[in-house]
Amino acid sequence: MNRIDPYPVKTIQEFHRLHGLSQPSHPLISVVSYPDLHRDNYGNIDRLLLGIYVISLKRGVNKLYYGQQEYDFDEGVLYFMAPGQMLKVNHSLNDASARSGWLLLIHPDFLWNSHLLKSIKHYDFFEYDVHEALFLSDKEEKILNDIIANIKNEYSANIDAYSKYIILSHIETLLSYSERFYNRQFITREKKHHDLLDKLNHILEDYFKDSSVILKGLPTVQYLAEELHVSPGYLGKMLRMVSGQSTQQHIQHFIIDKAKELLSTTDLTVSEIAYSLGFEHPQSFSKLFKVQTHQTPLQFRKSFMA
């Protein structure tokens, strides 16, 4: 096979062929067992560009690369990928018999004309990196395994007018349980996430100490996520669980606190404060300040000095 990087996997049939599997029973949805996967057709392929949704539960020692992150699968974890995402897999695989678990493959066309077509985009975990995967208890794993068995039984049986909607219902149930289990993980790993929040605040402190903020502009969600080595979606979910704020709200509140400090302890003008905080236009700063405090910057300064 000629080298194509990344190699596009647009269909479930292509995924099956690439992994040495027989043709799928259904062209738009498939449940694949990890021990059945083979790499005989990979050749020089190093990265896959997915055109399908992949939801996977995996057990067994193996290394998988997602983006720049290497991740060890030495216990059961659930991860999610959406069309347009890149997957890089280590060519030195362990014995297939040492791995267990499944992959649910969903072509976007299967969601057409359904509620799930839009709602699937609202599940943050499709944006998470592999190292932000969901670690399942045995009880949670059994719940998801039962749902997957129902999906496979449904599309393997005689397809009728009800089949698609029954399968879609099972997928929605799987996603709802996954969201519940992710929320549980955010709670049970509370210390880890408070540590991440502390690191976030340190990054913001350092960012505004640097005079180059005038040239760099306001910090972005993407910048903070990269500094913390997490995905923007994961960072946002973590903050909402810990503080009730989105990442953008956290940034804005941090900026307003800095602005209040400058308004109350310096003689800088409102424009000078706005530029020092990375705003291109003082009007934008004044508007944000009023939205957050219900006062203009000058009103705040006067009330503080009264």
C-alpha cells in the first residue's frame, strides 16, 4: 500500500477491510470485538483520519496514540472519537488475545433525520483526548456491555421499519450513561481537578505579569488548554463541575478581579488598564466590566474611594 498520511477511513466497510474483518452486517453501524482486529493491511499507515464515530471500551495492555499523547491501556477505559479526528496507533501491537473489549462504529448517515444528529454534538467527551478517557467500574462496564449487546442483536436480526429507531434509542442510552459516569469521575477525582484549577490560576497570573500581554491579547480557552495539556472540552467540563463556570467565564472573572485591583490601587486611566489587560479597545473592557459588576469602571473606582 502506498503511503498516505493521514489515511482516510470514511466508511465502516473501510474500517473492516483495514482491520482484516469480514464485511459488516450493516453498512452504517457495526460492533467490533478487539480480539478480532488485525493489522495486515496497514502497511506504512501511521495515522487514520476518521470519517465515522467510534465509541470504544478496551481492556488489555497496549499503547495507543491520540494527537501527541501516548496512553497505556492497562485497564478498562471508554473513549470517544468523532468524524474529522486523527488517530495514530502504535504498530507494535500486543497479542490480540491479550486484549478485550469492543468498538461501536457509527457512520454519520445513520443519524440522519433523527434527534441524535444534533444532540450528539453536545456531548463534550467526543472532544476529549485519550488521556482524558472514562475509567469504568465493573458495574458501569456491565451496563454498557449490555447496551452494546442489544445494538448488535438488533442490527444482526431481520431489519425492519423499527430497527433504526430502536438502535438510535440504545445509542442515546449509552451516551446518557456515559455522561453520568463522566460526572461521577469528575467527582471521585475531585482533588486532581482542584489541582488543575490551581494550575490554571497560576498560568493566568503569570500571563498577566508579562508585559507582552499587550501584544498577545486576551488569553484564549485554547491557549489555557494547551498549557494544561488537556482538551478544551475537558477543561470546560472540569471547571463547570468544580466552580460552576465555563472556561471563558473563568477567564472573564479573573480579568475583572485584576481590573478591580488596578482601579483601586493605581491612578491608571480606564484605557491604560484596558490595554494592560490585553484589550484592543477600551470600550470592550468597559462593556465587559459593566456586564460583570453592573458598574462602569469609573463608577467602581468612585465607589471604592467614597
